[in-house]
Amino acid sequence: MTTISSALFQLPGQCIQSITLDNEHTVVIQCRRDKRRKPIDPRTNKSGTINRYVHRRVRDLPISGHPCVIDIELAQVSTQTYERRIEHCEFVENGARYTTRFCKMISGLCRYMSIHAVSIHLDIRWETVKNIDRAYLLSSLPSLDPRTITGLTCIGVDEVARAKGHDYMTVVYDLVQGHLIWVEQGRQSHVLQSFFTQLPKATAAGIKAVAMDMGQAYQSAVRRSLPHADIVFDRFHVMRNYHILIKNQRKKEFFKSTNEGRKIMKGTLYLLLKNAYKLDEKQSDRLDDLLESNKSLCTIYMMKEQLQALWQETSYEAMNNALEGWCRLAESTSILALHNFATGLRLHKVGICNYAKYKLTSARIEAGNVSIGMIRRRARGVRDTEYFKLKIRQTSLPATHSVFYPKINLT
């Protein structure tokens, strides 16, 4: 029985004396120190003598639906210099009231649940759950030190909000490997520039392209620190701006229309924004009725389809010619919004057409932003910036082991 208990609970340095269920339905595992183990000074790793024994009660993983606590016995080691220290315990950190594996489970749960939910289910204070998760992430996540990064060729940069309407953070991804390589508070030019200045010179020189949105701050940082690198604006950011144009123009047309026209336009925004091949037969018929009834919306929709075709070009020159042709066509219409959009495209045409060189997309960045948004919603806003940065780094790494069954490999 003792052999089975020791193998099951894995408490090195401890001998299980009894396992009981107390009046509060908590499993209590009573242990004593294994006398065969030599007392070792945790600071010098040298043998010492036992001054006295100390007892600690720590929380462990639940057993059969019951909370579990372990009463352990540790030796206070007396050194040759008459100093006294508590010996190291392999499954509990110094001064902790929870086992290492219990802390690992809490951090695993916090990856998918809110701190509040974990706190309620495990009957632990909110602050304690957050501090356990923070400490475990600090000890387990790989370092994001730009000074050690090598082999970068194409990177992606974006901004994420800590909470809606609040301050922002800058995230940088390796678009070849798909890994998050840096995160820092702020979205100003100097924030991204600090990342570039920390990179080894050989690594910075090897960066060929940087994908980003059309914000001036990041463009300025790249041009200052990586003058040899190309800036790439991918289709997502361009089309997102065009979708805003569609929404605004549809709103104008709605208020200009008669009651009959408004009836046709009501609830059709998603039809204008959605790709044509994703529409079913009923939706296609409704879209046709809308475009037939409103000439301006018909023009804008047809221009959207032609704009998307730009990213099918295979060379920079061909894409540049196609973009210029689209702009001339937009300027030939009587829609002022299309004129303004064409002007903006010309201002950013180099970055847009650089897509043909590298075929970079922001799919990995946007996927990361979705995960970050889920963190925000679960936490209802994150006040601790350093903790938020740790949670962002956690989302970029795949889960390798089960939260409830640590011995099971998920990869």
C-alpha cells in the first residue's frame, strides 16, 4: 500500500503515513520526512546537521472531486557556520502554500478560463490565482530577448489594445515561423524602434520585409532603423478600409432613398461586404435586387470585386499597373469617396504592391489579435501590464500537456 501511495502521489523526500477525509470533505495526506535522505543546505548544496523538524500544510491537486492538502515534514539544516535554513522540497517552492503541480494546473486553467471562474471553482482568492499564474508564466515561458534573435527575414507588426479605449501595446511576429517574438507597451514610433536597436546587427540586416497596417508611426520606425527593408501592406488592411467606405456610403444612400429603397437596403450590409462566392442563392438574388435598385452601391460593389483582384497579380510591375488602372477607373465615377480612396491608394502603392514580391499576409497577426481579444474579455480589462504581456506570450505557444492529466502529451 505504501509503495502504491508513493508512486501515485510522487512526494520525493516524504513518507506517507495516512490518508484521511476530514469533516470538511478534504483529503488530508499525512507525511513524515524520509530519514534516509541527507540534510542538504539549499544555498551551498553541502551536507549539514538537522537542527529540528518543521511542518507545513500545502494544497495539492484535487482527488476524486475533493480538495486535497498535504502535511509535510522538512528539516531545518544547521550549517558549519551555524546558519539555519529549511531544506529544499522538490514539489513545493520556498514559502509557497501550494504544490508546483497545483500551480501548473491553475496556470493551465487561466489560459482558457477567467481568473474569477478559477477562483470560484477552486475556492482561492482572485489575487492569489492571478499571482500564481503570473509566477508560473514567468518561470516557464521562454525569454523574448531581441538580443538573442537570429534568422529573421520577414516580420509582422501590429498594435493591440489592453482594454477598449485605453492604451495600446506593440506586438511583433516572425511571419516565417509564425512565432511571437516581442511585445511592449505603447504604439509610438520609438517603441518599435527600440526593438530594432536591440536586435543583433546581422539579424537586423537580414530582415527583408515588414508587414504592417498603414499607420505612420511604424512606417517611420522601419525607415529609420531598417532602410533596406520593404514595407508591405497586405490585402486585409486595404480591404478593411474599403469596407469602411462601403458602410459609410450605404448609410448615405439609405437616408437619400425613398421608403421603397430603404426597404430594399435594410439588412443588406453583410451582402455588400461578403465575398460573392460565399453567398447562397437566396442571398445572391437579394444582392442583385439591391445593386439593380441603387447605381452608387452597384458601382462601389463592382469596384470592390476589382480591387480584390489586385492581389492575384504575380509581379510588382503588374500589380502597380493594375492599381493605377483601378484608381483611374475610380476617379472616372461621380462618387467622391472613391476619389479619396484612390488618392490614398496612390500614396501607399509601393507598400501595397510589395505584396507581389513577398506574398506576406497578416493572417498570423490577426489570429494572435483574436486570442488577445479573448484574454481581454475574460479579464474584463487588464490593469497589470506585465501580466498582460505574459498572457500574450502564452497565447503564441501551443499547449503541450493536458491541464488535468500532466502525463498526457497533447502534441
